[in-house]
Amino acid sequence: MKITTELALPIVVQLMSVMEFNINIMDDQGVIVASGETERIGSLHEGALQVLGSRKQVLIGEEECLSLPGSKPGVNLPIEFQENIVGVVGITGNPDEVYRFGKIIKMNVEALLQQIHMNKQLHFRKMVLESFIMELISPYEFSEKKLRMTARTLQIDVNAERSVMVVEIEELKWPEETVSGEMLQKTGERKEQFLNDLKAMVSMQALYAYVEDGAFFIAIPVSDFLQPLVGKIEACLRRRGYRYCIGVGHPRSGLAGYKQSYGEARRCIRLSRKFGRQPQSASFIDDWGIVPYLEMVPPEARTEFLQKYGLFPQTLNEEYKLTLRTFLDCDLNVKQTAGLLHVHRNTLFYRLDKISQLLQLDYRKFNDLVKMKLLLTFERLQE
């Protein structure tokens, strides 16, 4: 690690806030890069050169200062980082008085350098992981060879099964209108806050990143308990006061599998909005049955099917549509349907008979019921 003024000066300021002695930090060339006496920054420290040459501590008294230009009485100790001497820390004062502080300050400096290095490594890994995920979910073809190399660098086992979850948070979407810098900063801080929340909730094997406007990609290993984890994430979002929508894809392995699971999670969110599901809840791809496959039917084919049965959107009013939808959702259970609609059984049968008459489809026949289900689904998908 190269010790610079930008890196060393905050360390000096922090340590001198609790000490009465002046502290100097020199780089691997013996140049003072940070000091409580700012006028000395940039000058050569002969005592530091001795430390760098001998790899040992050097004590400088009044007499030694005469032969060491740029030095003052004190103690100078090597700064060690990953078995290398990367600089020198010096404490100005009578060596007999300041020596007992030397080891403590040296340890503090080395610990702070190690922390800074770790933070840089974590920041770098985060950037590489974000880039990896963005390329993985890109709508265009990805380079599997390149992504596998990146995965090895990040120590990601791409053969492990993972379910991809997408979390969309309304409060973290960038507004279309012009906003103040303060608001943009607040949005950015909220984004980092939620990423920190995720770090505390998911396992080390999970992959997560902010991917686009208010949306987060989270790949959960199958070894984790998915349902409880989704519950924890929802509880966190509610505690933060966020409006959110969550979609979860099938567990899959491999790069192509993760991309497919991501697409399923996205589809869950899209279908939740089209079908008017409660927004503050998670939606799993299995919850939708055949609907995701019906969404793959080309729009023009859906329109043709709707028109074939008397322009379905105009044939039934909203009350009849709700009745039919509830009847189908209740698996044709008359008692349950009537209870949910708060109507008498006879009223329900009257409505079902009227729906059959208008559509010229009999709700008592299986094939006609399938057509009714398709009509309701296609109408929602066309919206």
C-alpha cells in the first residue's frame, strides 16, 4: 500500500485529537506526508530513511538531530503492512517520554491502514459484483467465458442453485421531474442503507446489487430458507416505511439459469401490477400457475381470441367479471364464492347463468370454463 497525504492526514488528525505529542507519518521514501506541523509536509525525514534502511526503530535525541537534517527529537518506528515496510511513524518529543506511546501509535496506524485496505477491497469487490450482475441480466447475449472468469475472481460457485429475487422500492426510484441535489443524495443514502440491511439478512453465498431504477437483484442459495428470508426482507421494508413489490423466480443453477430466474422474478412483479395484487407482498413464480405461459402468447393472438367471443371487454360489466374471476379462483366452490362476494347462492347462480348467456359459453362445461379463464387472463394481460 502506498501511503499518501490523503490517506495519512486523517490518521494523524484522529490520533492527535487524543494526544499532546506531534505525530509525523512518512512514506516509503522517507518524505513526510502527514504531520501535526503542516509546514513539514513534503520535506525529507532523515530519521525515517534510517528506519527504512535498517527496518528497525530509531530513537533521535537532541545530539542526533544535528546530524539528521529535517528531523526533531523523538521516536521513529516502521509501519508494517503485509510483511512489507511501507512507511514510518514518528512521535516528536523526548524519546524517554514518548517511547511508551510509540508501540501503541504504530499499532493504531497499522490497524487503520489495514481497515482502509479492507474497505477498498470490499468497495472494489462490490463494483466488480455489480458489473457481473448487470452483464448477467442484460437483455443482450452475455459472454459466458468472461462471466465465469469474473465469478472465479469473486469466488462465486455458478453451479450452485439459487433463486433470484427482485425487490422494487418506490421511494428509491429516480423522479422524472428535476429534483434538488439534496433529494438525490438522500435517495442514494437510502439505497446504501437497504444494501447494508441486506448484508445483515442474507448469507455470505447470496449475491445482491442495486441494478436499476429502484430495483435490487438478490440471488438466494437453495440452502437458505427462502420463505423466512422473504419475510425478514418484507419486515425490514415495512419498518423503513417503503412501498415495495417483490418477485421470486424458480431456483436454478448456471449463468443462464440465474438469468432465467431473474426474468421470472421480473414477470412476477409485472403480473402483480396487471392483476391488481396487493403491492406490499411477495409474489413467487409458482403462485401464478399457467399465467406466465399465457403471457408469452403474442398480443395479436390474445386480441383475436377476445374478439372471437363478442369483444369480451365490452360484453361483461365489472360485476360479472368479478363474479366469474372469484368463481374460478375458488375452484368452482359455490359456497366459498358466494361468501367472498357476500351474495346468496341463488344470486351467484343467476349471475353465472347470465355470464354464460352473454358469452355463449357454459360454465358447467370444462372446455368452456377454460375459455372463460383465458378470456379473463388475456384481458388483464392486454391492459
